[in-house]
Amino acid sequence: MVKVFRFDNSDEFASNTYVIGEIGKPCIVIDLGSTSDRVIKYIKENHLGSCFGVLLTHGHFDHIRGLNKFFKEFPNTTLFIDKDEVEFLTNTRLNCSSLGESKVTVDHQNIYLFDDQDEIGFYDNMVFKVIETPFHTKGSVCFLYEKENALFTGDTLFKSSIGRTDLPTSSDRTIQSSLGKLKILDPKLTVYPGHGETTTLERESKYNLYLR
């Protein structure tokens, strides 16, 4: 199952966070941009207080600023991030937190660097395929989770839109090549974006100007 946490309309602007896994078993988290206790409490109550891994779609502060608090509660959790994005964890200019009042860096030793087309596997056939989609950042990725017919797109693809390209390491020249990797996937996939509402790849292929 996929549990969706949306923080965009709360007092603390942050990305969507997704908790994946069966109730009563350890879970996987995708992105963690809020410092609230909601995700931590949910995992303690529903997943034996155990998280095997946090997968990051990219390293902007609004997707990582909840990590330090999270790892204090779950210190054995592995952090997964693209090889081209790992510098964002400690560089406040790259992760854009230098633009605000609070600088964000992530202090964690258990980090796994993945590459395009890698498959990250956990228990019960929980396998996440990495699809590198650089343009919002140089190391942006999507995660394909076929068991739940799910595609986690971060800030690569939103409902009716895509991520911006005016930030450090962004490039509008790679938009079409990156989106082209998504166009060939199963249109029935549910799209879980980094911000906003859940959608489907079929809908975006019809109505999203960037995917048409």
C-alpha cells in the first residue's frame, strides 16, 4: 500500500511524502520535506517503528529537511540518492536552502548511491526501479514500483505540469529526453508527484502539454 502525506497546504510548505509497505511490516519512505511528527508517528503505529530506507527523488531542501529528525528516530535507515545528486545533501546553494532563513544539510552515514536503471529491492518483492530524469536537477529521478502500479516522479512530473528549470544544475535542454523515458511506460501507472495531487500517466499524456 501507499500512504500519502501532503504538506503543501499546511503552515510548513514541503513536498509530498510517501510511505510504502504493508501494515504490520517495516516500510519504505520516498522524500521527507516536512519536519512535523506525522510520518514518524504513522510509522511507529503502523510499521513496527521500522523503516528500511528513504528514497530521494532529488535533493532540494523541501524534499530533505525532515531527514535529520527522522534519522534520530530511525538511525539504522539507509538513505538512497542518485550519484549525481549526493552533493545536494551538504551544499545549501545546490539544495536552495541558502535562499531562506534556515540552512539545510543532512548528517547521515548510511547512504547508498544509485544509478540509472538500478533496481533497489527490499522484502516481499518491494523493488523500485530508478529512472534518471535530469532537468529539474542534474540527479533527479523517478521510481517505478510495479507491485503497486506506481510511479513516484518527484519534481519531474506533476498533474498538468513539470518541475522548474531556473535553479542550480537545472537544464531545460534535457526536458524532452527525460520525459521521453516516462512516455514509454504503462499509461495505467498511478503518478505520485513531489507536490500536488496524484494523477495517472494516461491523463498526463492526454492533457499535460509537456508530455503530449
